Amino acid sequence: MKTRVNKAVHNIILRDYEHLKMLRKAIEMILEVDMEKPQISVLGKLGNNHVAHGKKDLAQELELNAFWNKVFKKEVNFGVFHHTEFGTLFIVGALASQFLFDISGRPLGSMSAGPYGILRGLGITEDKVNFYLKALKKGHLILLVRHTLPQIQLIEEKLDKLS
């Protein structure tokens, strides 16, 4: 019996951006490319080291969610979680469900090896994962783009022109 397997090989681009303005420009440029839309996610810090519980924190989350919906020009998955090493993180886009996956009442991304394990599970090399997690710790925003190899190459060429 033959099984049906999707043979399209997906690859991932990881880029870190120190400034939100450049990240937004990169996402807008990717969305303008005439092709099947890639899976785009952004992982970043909220800039504090406490779990959002108050009305002010909730308002900040709602504002950030609205911002990303505007950038992506559609409603996107969004969530916030606390990680002991990185502080309060947000995830938006296609990978949000993986980072927010509930395990015993906690999001997978909040567990000590959560972000590392999720990125490694996507096939990203250990060196790259460590590099980008260090950038995240410094406050950089991490852009993750997933698509087929030919489209990834096209997107990388466009992103290189922005640098």
C-alpha cells in the first residue's frame, strides 16, 4: 500500500531585526512578492520581565495584536507567554500555535527548552538556533519565514536588498 506524502520540502529563513520598523518593512516586502503566501512568524520580547496580569498589560497585548493584524493585512494568531530566561515573549503568525501549545497548563514556549526545541524541531541547525536565541535575549525581533526552496531563495534575495 502506497502512502500519500507531501513531497514539497519546506525551508525556513531566520532573520533578526533590532528595530520594529525594519522588520515591518521586511514583512511588507515579503507579502508583496507575487507567489503563494509563505508562513511568516515573529518572535520577540515585550521588554519587561513580568507576566502580564494587569489592565495596562492586557491593553498592551491587545494593541500589539492589532498592530500585527495590520502589518499582515489579516487576522493572525498571536499570543504572549512568560519564559524564565527571556522574560515576557510574544509570538505572532504561523508558529504561534506551536509556541502556545498547552502542556499541563503551560504554553510549550514558556518551558525552559521550549523555544530551542521548537526551532530545532523545524529543522534549524543548533548553531543557528543558539545565535538567534541570543539575539532574542538582547531584545531583537526574530522573523521566521517558511516556504518551498525556490520561493525561499527569492525571498532571501529580496531581504538581502533591504540590509
